[in-house]
Amino acid sequence: MSLQSEILDGLALPDWNSSISQVKNSVRNAIRAIDQRVVIEDTDYFNHTFAPDFVLSWPGSPTNEARPVFLRLKDAVRSLVEDLSYVGGDDPLLLGLTSFAAESDDSVDRQQTVGEGARRDSTPRGAMVTEPDAFEQLAPRPNVEFGNYVSSALLRSGRGIVTEETSAELGDASASFFAAARVHDGSDLERSAESLREHLAVPEAERLVSFGRVVWEATGGSPVDFPVSAELSGRTDDLSLQFLLTEQIDADVDFWRAIGRGLRLEDLFALGAGDWPNVRRFVEANADRLRARAFKLEGAQGALSFQESDVGWSIGRKQLIAVFGSATAYFALRKGDLPPTKDEPRTGLTLRDLTARTSGRTVGSIEVSVGDERVTISGNEIDTSSSPSVSAMLASAQSRATEVTVDVEQKALECNLRERTASAPTAGLFSIQALLAEAVPILVGDLGAEIASYAERIGSPAVPEAPPGTPTELSELNTGLSGDDES
Amino acid sequence: MDVDGTVACDAAFALTQYRGVVRYRLVVPPLTGEETQARGAEGADRAKRWLEATCRANVLWNNPDKLPKKLQFRKASAAEGSEAKGDWFSFDLGGTFEGGDEHGQQFLAEVKMYEDDGSSLGGMFRDFLACCYRVEDLLGPTHYDRYLWITWVPFLGSKWSELQTETFVKAAIDEKDYRSATALGGAAYDSTLGERVAEKVIIVILSSKQERFLALSDGELPEVLKALVDIRRAS
């Protein structure tokens, strides 16, 4: 049943409350069909001159926009547009509840003039005036790639008088815009962009064009051939990224790598926490570029085994989160942003086990504890003959390595073997890929083999090896170790 | 000149000659149906806006042509189930009161916007009373709490103190057969209903200056309404 039919059925109900409830429910459903992410606040007003019926908002949107929606029992476009002067400058959306009345011929010019007036509202985005059949058509068409993007944009900042004909034109333009971006058809893209720009507020139109350019380049188009100029940079902006991470998109690794160009972990955090469908594809394609300063692994107990198809990536409040079966990895920009430890505290590794885990790596320093005593051994002190007290400490059966600093991506990575965390002691950042491939085996040994193996398969090829001549490897340490404790 | 009688010109000035004296008389052509309808819509719009600007009324319903069964009622003389247009009458606006003891009470309103002349309003007001009587008879005493008569022109000044009395309601219905058909349809007049109508009627005389100078500004109103929602919820 069409929106108009539902509304008319609702209006026909004799009981006032039931009538209003049904009409508003129908409109609410239509709004939801246009943009599933919108939050719809019902104000409990209906057809009020000054108070909106609904207020729409988009949590997590970087612009924190909210759009009031006014329902109107009017069909004269002129009268609807005149109502704009009473509802204030918040870029409202006026939805007539019945089809626009046919205007007499001699009022056509006035209608066009009034339409221009609606588009030239004093607010940056402008108001939209529409009616049920047109409004319903703003919903994304099935099988149109990125159709949700334009529908959402029109709901957020569409402007002008949108008739059924206009709505159909916008749907056509939406489909052809992204199709043209994919196949790099400049003239078709330019024509579609012009049509869409006419009914979108300037910032939204710019964002749309920028997104189109991202798609253009991500699919192999040359940036210099993109036909439409845009104020925003070629980097994917927050709203576009939000869209890309949530929508059904048929795209390969190269597309996601192109999208990820220039994006950082903080850009993901800015979107807000969420289990977004495409996060995994995005992260895996950009695992060598997304960089974190702190890492934590929890829950890796016993034989850790997982199906790669079940690996889950999500965005936490201030962490990027990966789930590998019973183990969870956290990536953050500060050590303080890692979640509190839930696992049982560990005692550290025997030096023999540490040797095994760091074999082939460049070790900068080790912190060793025996009871309450702690000593940090730098690379220069690893030769035990120069320090008898240190040698004795290292030889003790109770000695445990609690921290080790290794070279990863030519920077020092400090691994805490008790907390199973790794972080940069200075301002350094490490790729997601390197943290999984290098830190996990150190923190959990063989338990992390599958995770490390997974890391090798994502992002771009392996991190370059450390240059020669750096501090000696732990295997040179001769301590007469005992015991099989491991953290 | 030899003009004899009145000649209507395009400019709406009539040229007459009477006993050799030429006079010009302004002839105002009557409003077309479309113009009347447009004026009616404008009046309903302005009344709705003013009522809601008081922050004491939510005018939920306007445009009765688009609202079957909402602001429209069958005349008493109409056959049961008749859908013929002539068997129905409608009010212009319907809504509820906000705040105070009247919170949630429902009202119907008739709006007459005749800027020039109130001479026909007396008859229209009497028609309105007949319609209110019919609604009271049809739906009982608790369905609608108030009937608002809204106009921009004073009327029936010499009878002002009588307009909201049962006597006036009865006289209005009895005066014309069509009003009697609307209200009674052949049934006897019930003074209890007439008293209810008289008590429930509110007469509102607006003026353009009142709308302009004595209402909150459009910018203030949304904020005031928001605050009132909280105040009324708390009470």
C-alpha cells in the first residue's frame, strides 16, 4: 500500500487519537525506509503551526544535525511554502499529507518563484517541501549501489519543492551518479551531480561529490579526469566512511585499500562504537596502514583455534577490536585506552621460554624479576660475564622475564608479559598487521600462531626486517634455566 | 453625454446619469467561488495560527474537504447513511485545549473572514448555532467541549448580550426551515441541548493588528512550547 493510501486510511478514522497515531506511524515507517540509521523523536504534536511532529537525528554524525519534520493538512504548494516562515530556520522538512493540488496555469510562474524562494532559504541547507508520493520515492531503489547514501543525504539536507516528478529524477540521478563513477563516465556523472546538487544543501552536495570521487579513484579512475570540482579533499570523510562501513557494497580489496588511503585509527573512533558490517573488510585491506600505539590480547587460554571466517572486527569506544575465537585483541592510541585486565595475573616467562619466543628478533631490553627484585637488562648487559650479580639473578630458578622490548617496524615495542600488552614507550605507532604478527607470538607463544598466520595474510606484504648490527639476540644468554612456567 | 442607466466597466466603475448629473459609483463584483474558497482557507490558516500562538490550543484538524468523517457531520434531516454533499455540514477547524483545567478538551471551530462587511455574519452565526445543536444531539454532551466562532468583523452588536443564550439558540433554529432541518430534522427542540450549546460557544473577534502585535513572535514560540511541555508534564 502506498504511503498516501496509508495516510488517507489513517485520516479517515473518526477517533482523533487513533487517526493521528496511524498517520504518524505511516510517516515514521516511510522515514525509516529512506534511512534506517535515523533516530526519530515523536514530539506528540500533530499538524501544529510552530511545533514539529518529529525531530530526526543521526547519532555519530560529525555534524550533529537534527531536522524537524512538520506534517501539514494542506495541498496548496504556495500555502505550504508560506508556512516555512512560521516554523523557523532549522531547515525543516514540510510534508503535506495529501498530494499537491493542481495549480492553475497563471500561477505556474508564481509557483516556480515560490520554489526558488524555498531553495534560497536563509539557512545554509534550506527547507524541503514535499508530499507523500514524492517522499516515498526518496527511499533507495533496490539494486542501486550506494543508493542509501543519496537517500540519507536527501533526508538530512534535501531542499526545495520535491514533487513526485522531482523525486523520480533524483532517484535516476542517484543511480547514474555512482554508476558513472564506477565506469568513469565523466559526462554522465557531471549531469547527475548537477541534478543532485540542486536539491542538496551545499555541504552535503560537496560531500556527495567527494564520495563520488573516492569511488572514481577507488575503481581505477584517474583523479585528474574526475569532472566535478569539490571543496573537500579526496580523503573519505566521516559520513562517507560511516556509509561505507554499514552498507551492502560489492567491492574488492583494492577498493577498500583506496578508501582507506589517508585514514587513521582515530577516524574510525570518530564514527562511534559499533559492530559495523564492513569493518573487517576495511581493516584487513588496510591492516598495514592503520596504526596503533597500544595493544592487548585477552582470553588466549589453552589451544587457541578459530575459523578465519569467524574473525570479527568492530569499533569500540577508543579501541579497534578483533575477536579470534576465545581471544580478543584490542588496538588503541594510548595505553590508558586499553580495557582493564580481566584475565588472571601472570608471573612472566622463564628466560628459556622468552628466548624461544624472541628467537630471530632484535631484543632491546628485558625486565627480569626475582621475588621483589627487578632488574632491567639492556642489550649491552645481556653478556652476563660483565655483571656477576645480574648473572646470579638470571640463574635463579625463580627468575621471570616480565617485560621485553623488541624491534618492530624499526621501532621499540615494549611487551608486558604479565598483562599481555604491547605498547610504544615513546610516540611510535605500529601497524595493526605488525602488532598481530610480531607481538602476539611474544605475548602468548605458540598459542598465537594462528593469529600471527592470519596477520601475514592481510594488509600488504610483510614488514621489512630490522637492519643488521642492532643489539644481540636473547639466545646468546647462558643462564642454566629450569622450570617450564609460562605466562 | 447620453448614457442612461448604469454601465458596468472593466475598471468596476459604473457610470450613471440621473437627471443630467453624471455620477461615478464603485461597483465591487462579488467574489468568485475560487476566491471565496481561497479567502476561507486564508481565514482558517490565520485562525489556526493565532489559536496555537496562544499556547493553549492545538488545532489538529483543518481543511475539512480532506478529512472525511472528521469535521463533517450529517444533518438531522438527512437519510441514514446518506453521503450526498447537501446532507452534510462541516466545521473549519478542530482541536484540543492545552494546559489548565481544560487540558485535553476538544473543540470545533468555524472561521469567517469577511474583512469588509459583517452584515451577513448574523445569519451565518445562527447557522453555526444550528450545526452545534445538531452535533450535541448526535454525539452527546461529553464529546466536544467547546464550539469556537472566529471572525474579524463584529456582528449583531445590538444583540451582543443575547448571542450566547438558550433563547437565541432556539430562535436561530426556529427562524429558518433549513436550520431546523439541520438541527432537528423534524424532531422537537430540546432546551437542554440549546442550553449546552449556548454555554459551550466561544465568540472570538480577531484583528490583523491583534495577530501582529499581541502574539509571541515565531522565533519565541517554539522555545516557549518546549518549556510548556516540561511545565505541564511536571504538573
